[in-house]
Amino acid sequence: MKPRRSYSLKLLFIILLVIGLLIPQASIMSLIGERQSWRYEAQSSIAQSWPGSQILAGPLLLVPYLLTYDVKEKVREKDGSEREIIRSAQTRDVLQLMPVELNIDSKLASNLRYRGIYPVPVFTSQLGLSGYFDTRPLQELQQEHKNKQLTLETPQLSVLVRDQRGVVTPPVLNWDGQELMLKPGSQLPEAASGMHARLPPLSPGQPRQLAFSFQLELRGMLELQYAPLAENTIINLVADWPHPKFSGALLPENRDISAQGFHASWRTSSISFNVNGALQQCRQGHCNGLMENTVGFELHQPVDVYQQSERSIKYAFLFIILTFTVMHLLELLKKLRIHPVQYLLVGLALCVFYLLLVSLSEHLSFRLAYLLATLAGTSLLTLYFSAILHSHKLGLLLGGSLLTLYGMLYLILQAEDQALLMGSLLIFALLSTVMLGTRHMNWYALTGTDSSNHAPQD
């Protein structure tokens, strides 16, 4: 076979091999997605036996009232004449009051629960809620209906909790100096999960402040949010989780994060969270909107091994092309013969690195898993390069180059915000190195083809 034809066929095979190696890369990507699905199933499994993400809203003061008033009606007599009568009519409604001041102090302790190899963060929060209501709206209600008889019925305090299973023990409510037990159920339409307490009768007489306080032990997983349903709300949160991800409608006003945990605080008002609008919807029977505008945090796990592995395998195609390019250049420069099967084995070894990374990172820290996978892959390839290139020096050089590339890839994976910039610079630097390093090469002479009709090399 002529040298030119032989070289063309081999080059074509290498190109097809690079494309074919996309299949194991796609298989590893599919495996990562499958393992992620299993992790979500583990979270769902734990959520069946442990409270899920929590939202705490309230408390609200609900005052049912009855309006009795006279209604004039015209009735027709048997003889066809009409006469006017006065009958009594009644209307029932509920006055919903938010606290004037609400203080929430939360101390959260986190833990990890496992389903198989998958850890899921859970928490137990010790909450202290205190504040006061103003009865002035009762007086305003009486003035609004001064021509009607106003009868206030049994009031109640309602607290909304997203997952009621998280309430460890029934809280004791201190209401205006009296101790009352909070019972299951919020008694609110479309938002039944929570607690309520029946309160002593109220009077629309002189306005007064009704103070309240109670302690609540609340369990949950992954996320804790607060819906500040008050004219003015102050939230102070202390937790032992070192990687919070603050979420919701408003970031904390102050926060301090350390390796031992974090402290965060919020200040909100009924204007910024449109609490009156949510209460108006609740009066119309849609109280689930009370838990929509929240502040809080997630128990964020900063090193998502599957996300990191997925990001790393996106560079596999580049690593294969670079390795095959260097191998082919050495084959031409050193007059070596590297069999296509040897290219295939090197490509598979490069793909197996990512499989090792995924499997090891499920049991070890991502840093250690990456280190072990890198050492295993580069050691194997260094020995193999030394054999097929018949040079320990070239084998060590190629192995060291791969080790450097894997080190740079790790830095890119850790720099989430600058990952695109660093990756682009790496590709540019590698391409520049190859182009500048081969700019004086006579490719026709190296491949054994006639170069007499081509421009001379500088």
C-alpha cells in the first residue's frame, strides 16, 4: 500500500475513533443522570418518614362576627295591595388581623440522614415567636356598622406550617397572660396544615394591645422559610450549617457565615410583602397565598458530585483530541508505528477516568476522588505510553502533561463563576501551543507524500 494512502486511511480511522468515543462519554453522562435520579428518589423516600421543606407563616388573629340588622321588604296582600314590613337579617364574616410587631428567633441544628449512599440534610429548629396584636380594628369595625348589632364570636389564633408532621410537641401559647394549648389544624380554607388555639372573648371597647408568645420545635429537610405576616417583622436565625443558600423574596439584612455555621437577620414590613393583599385573598377563601412571599434559606450542599462530574466530562472530548494529536505527532516525528487498537485503548482509558471519578465521589470527598482517579488514569497511561513509544522519557512526559491538564481541569471545576473564562483560556493556550510548536513542520515530508508542488516551509 502506498504511504500516502496508508496515512490517509489511518488518519481517517483516528478521526472516526474520536467520534466513536463519544458513545462511552454519552453512556457516562447517562449514568450520572441516572445516579442523580436515584438521589432524588432517596430524598423522596426520606421525606415519607421525615418532614419535608418547611414554611412557617403567622400567627393571625381570626375574629368571627355576626351582624344583625333590620331589612325593609314589601309584601303583596291577597287583595293586591302592598305593605312594607321589617324583618331581621344576619350576616357572618371573619375579621383577620396580623400582628403589629412579630419577632421570630430561630436556632437550627442540622443533621444528615442516609438512604443507601445518598446523604440528605435535615434539621430541627427551636423557634421562639412573640409580638402583639392591636384591637383597634375591632373598634373601627363597630364604627363601620354602627347601625347594626355587632356580636363577636369566639376568636382564634392560627399558625400555618407547611408540613404539620414537623411539629414535635404541641406548643403552649401565652396569650395576654393566659396559657392556652395550640391544637392541630390552622382552620383556614385551602391552608389547613398548621395549628390554632381558641381564645377568650374579645370586646370592641377601648383599644388595647394583646401580647402573645410561644415556643415551637419544628423539624424539616432541605429548606426552612418564614412568611412574615405582620406589620413589622424581625427574624433572627442561628444555624450550624456552614453552607446556607439564602432564598425567598428578600435576602437577609445582616449575615455572618463561618465554618461553624451562620447567623442571619431580616427586617420586613407588611408593605414590602403585600400582606394586606394576601389577607384579602384569604377572606375570599384562598389562604394558600399567605405562604407565597417568604424569606429563608436552603441547606445547600456546595460540592454536588454529580454536577461536578457532569461538568468535568464535557472536557473529555478535548482531552481525547489533544492526546491523540500528541500521539500522532510523536508517531510522525519519531518514525514510530502506533496501531489503531492502541489509540482505541488510550481513548477508553481517558473515558474510564470519568467513570472512576463518579463512582469514587459517591463514597469519598470529591477532592480525594478526583485525586485518586487522576493518579490511577495517568499512572496507567504513563506505563502504556512508555511501552508503545519505546521511551520512558516520552512516557513520563506525556503522563506529566496529562497530570497537569487534569490539575487545571480541577481548578476550573472549583471556580464556578470564572469556569467559562478559565476553560476558554485553557483551550486557547493548548491550541496556540500546538500551532506554534508545529509551524515549521513539513507535513508532506512527514507523511511520505511529494512536497515539490507546495510552498516551502519557513
